[in-house]
Amino acid sequence: MHGAAWREAGRDRTGRVVTVESHGNCLAGVAAMLGLAREDLTSAELDVADPRHPVLVTVMCRKPRSAPAR
């Protein structure tokens, strides 16, 4: 699933808070497929975040806090 699909999956009636972030770019993905080490790329090359070509998509889903019992 990509980021948009995870956001849509989080839109339900449970009230969950869903945060979806994409990380990486096309260059980082190609470098990983070629077996290059992190040291083979500069920080500037790796710091670019391209949502069209994520290497990693993170999803955080939290239930809302319930009101304390009285």
C-alpha cells in the first residue's frame, strides 16, 4: 500500500488518528537496489524526500484517549 491508501484506510468511524509519512527518493531506491552503501551517497542526495518515489512509508495509528471515568 502506498501513503494515500493508508490514509484512506485510516478514515473510519473509530476516531483513530493516522499519520502517514513517506521517506526517500528515486536515487535512494536505485542505490539500495544496486547494493550501494549509505556512504556512497551524500547527505544532500539522501535528504530529498520525494512522495512520488518513497523508499519507506511509515504509518502511525493511535486510538483517541478515552475520557476518564467519573
